[in-house]
Amino acid sequence: MTPAPVTSLADAVDATVADAIARAVPESDGAQALVRRSDFADYQANAALSLAKQVGRPPRDLGTAIAEAVGGELIAEATVSGPGFVNLTVADSVIWRQVAARLADERLGTATMLDGRTLVVDYSGPNIAKEMHVGHLRTTIIGDALVRIAEHLGATVVRHNHVGDWGTQFGMLIEYLSDHPEAEWHRVDEADPTANITALDRLYKQARTAFDADPDFADRARARVVALQSGDEATVSIWRDLVTVSTTAFETIYDRLGVTLGDTDYDGESGYNDQLANVVDELVSAGIAVESEGALCVFFDDVQGPDGTPVPLMLRKSDGGYGYAATDLATIRHRVRDLSADEILYVVDARQALHFQQVFATARRAGWLPDSVTADHVAFGTVLGADGRPFKTRSGGTVRLADLLDEAEAKAAAVITEKNPDIEPRDLAGLATATGMGAVKYAELSTSRLKDYRFDTDQMVALTGNTGVYLQYAHTRMSAILRKAAADPQTVITDPTTLSPPERSLALHLDAYNAVLVETMAEREPHRLAAYLYALAKAFTSFYEASPVLRAETETLRNNRLALVQLSKQTLAHGLGLLGVSAPDHM
């Protein structure tokens, strides 16, 4: 059984103030304490201002009464300022005990608030026979961070990599490959699995050109789609090869990025093909889907175009082919009915907002998405080039994701070599990967997901500012201090010392870790955790510069400060790990 989380100081202060309000202002009827961090004390309670009108007393009088009623060992001082703010200072001994309690807890005092809940997270979703490009960066990294955080908070998480592995494009490509048996795409380069999909991507573009230019080829490609859908052995065999080559290349990228998607997480469109007719039939029988100009659609009273005409969700086209909406509805039905999902997260770019709005509304009308199940479109903005413009190659094409990762590693290697010119090549390669991938992922996750951001590798690998490299370097400094101490500081806080302002600030920041994780998951915003970790690194730097650790005045003070270093290191490494960023001990 997972032990109960360490009660945060903020929660303990809130409970203490709430008790004081109940005793000092009995007519308050369970009023909230409204405690928050403050620049004037450790915490500030603002309940007096909201209570004044309710109980008919001046807020400063109420604040004074509340401050006088605060008791116990938790609060060392309670004073009133301004119109009735209650400023609260926590006792030094309590803060040190909190540091020790979090160090003693393998979860660093964090809760399992999602215990018993099942989350299905749909992310990454590249297309078979096509290379992963810059457009797959955000969904893959944001999705992986949310998965890691949800699992740490106790959820059972089902990863779904909903790859595009079905449809007209495969009839076109398979027919082209049949026409060109000389085309090499299985084993272009044994040492580089991504070379195979590069070749496939090129062949797909050639097939597209042939499809558009040659009516005879287009007819044969359409017939090949029918053969694929009907299970023709030769066609299905080629299709399976395409899937194998593609997923091998995808997993090479995933391994480089250090994301947690594996070969058991694929949830291809093909897996739902035999369910689409039934999905549409159920919606027609329920009166939800109706025919419109030969197609089957769902209409919504609150979804209209600029000219006031309805914007439908198309399930089946007039030619009998099924659209993405039918597949998405089949996935929802499966995830709720068969996987018992409590929450379904779709980490997909913001341009799909209307699509998911309509899909979710349709699923709820059909009863496949009950009110007890949350479905969230975790939308995100666009990755821009360093110049702030849409990210394109010089020829105007889509930028390969592998090329971006190569660039980040090369820039990281240059920074490391400049700082350590004598570094061994083997060590350089490992650090360049850890630093380069960490820089890319942190740059992504330190930005609010709804905002566009610039992919600027020079900025990403900078040693200063809000970068992954800065946080990794902060972790190496913490590690170096502990190595030099050659002691285990987890059990040494035996005699609390007076806290200096930097020590107090760092300890109180560490105390907020659990609250930040809960908020990050609730808002689906990894940048909140990234901001917390950046603030932690800065608070640690201020503490270290002002407070000698290894040369502290007394042994007790040295040990206590080592405990702060240890908790800072563990929290920073743990938080970076939840973002999928490595925390090296040496750089």
C-alpha cells in the first residue's frame, strides 16, 4: 500500500487558520482561510476581507481576531497588515521537519490522487509509410509528459499511438510498388532504420504524382484499396511490410527522444475498420446521423459556418468511404466500453478543435461517452522556425524530425566541447544526446502548449536562462556538492537551526511540489511543472551562493544544508524525469 503523502505546509497552515476563524468568528459558517504564499511572510490569509461584509465587522478587526486565535507549534508569528491581511510565519523547526519528512518518503511527499482511475492518452500518431516531421514533435513530447505525470499520480494509463495505417493512400502506394518491383525500400541501410522510411516517403510522393497524372493507374490504385479491405493475401502482405518498416523507424525516433511509447502501444486505424459500418448504423438507427447529398452526417444546432449554414460531421462520404470521424467514434466506444476509461486525452493540434467538439458531442448523444467519462482535446500550437515563421525546408517542404534532433545534438556537442575540450569522444556522444534531447523536450514543455514557439537550437542549448541545459547543469552542481560531502544527509536533521531567508525560500518552494504536479495534470499543462523546476533551480542557486554548505560554521548547520541540497537534487531529478528529461550527475 502506498503511504499517505506528506501534508504540505500550505495545507497545514490553511487548516490552522480555518480552525482559528471558526473559534474567533463563530458566525463565519465554515469560511475558507484563503491562504497563499506571500512576499511579506511565509503565507498570507485573506479571509478577513471576504468575511467583513458577511458578518458586519471591519476587516482589520477580523484579521486581528484571527491572528490572535492562531495557536499551536506550526505558526511562529501571526501579524495583521493593511486592511486585514494576516501574515503567517512558520516555525523554523516545523520547516526542517518537513524537509526531513519529504526526504524520508520515496515519493517526495507526493500524492496518488488518480489512484483507481484509467486514462487513455492518444498521442504521436504518425502515418505509416511517411517520415515523422516537425508536426509530430509537440504531440509526442506533450503526450509523453502527461502520461508520466498521470502514472506517478496513481492512474492506470493506456498509451494509444493512433497511427494512420489505412485508407486510399495505401492502395496507391501498394499498386505503385507492384509496378516497380526494383524499388528498394526494405533494407536501404541496415544501420539506419530511418533510411527505409525515407525511401518509402519518396516512393509515396512518386505514387501520388502517378495517381494524379495517370487515370489508368488511379483506377488500379482504387481497385487495390478494395483488395486491401477485402483481405487479398498479396496486398495485405505488402501492407504488413509497410507497417513493419514504418514502426521500426518510428521507434528509432522514440528511443532517441526517450519517450515511453513502445511496440505494444500502436492503435492503428486499421484495427477499427470492421467496426465502422456498425458505428454508422447505430447512429442512423438512433436518428443521430442523417443523409445529406448522398453522405451520412451529424448536424449540430450550435455549429454553423460564417454564412450561417450548418457545419456537419461527415461519417460516410457519398462514395461509400468512411471519414476520420467514424474511426474516432469507434475508438471512443472501444476506450469506454472495453478499456473502462475514466478519462480520454487527445493530444492533437489546435486546428482539430471543431472536429473533436463534434466527435465528443456525437459520442455523448449516442451514449458511448457517458457524463462520468472525461474526454479532453489537449490542443497545442505550432512549432515555428528560429525566424518566427512557419517551419519549412528551403524548398518549402516539411522538416524531418530526425534532422531537427541531429541539429540539437550537434549544437549540444559544440557547447559541451567548448566547456570541456578534453572530453572523451564516448562521453561526449552520451552527453550530447542527453543534453540535446533534453534541450528539445524542455523547450517544448516550458511553453504553454496553446502558444506557438520557435525551434531555436542555439537558444535551447544555452547554459543560462530557462533552458533544459541550465536545469541539467543545476542538477550536476547539486550532485557535485553531495559527492564532496561523502555523507548521506537523509537522516541528519537532528537539531533544527535558524533558517536564513534563502534557506527558507528554498524549503518552502520544495514543499509545493505535490501541489504543482496536481495542478499540472488538472490543467494538462506541463509548462507549469517546467516553470516550477526552473524556479527551483534559481532558488537553489540563491541559497548556495548565500549559504556555505561544505564549509558551514557548525556540523549541524552543514548537515541541515546538505539535507536541503539532497531534497533539491531529488526533486529536480524527479520533476525532470516526469518531463522525460534526463538529469545527469556530470556535464
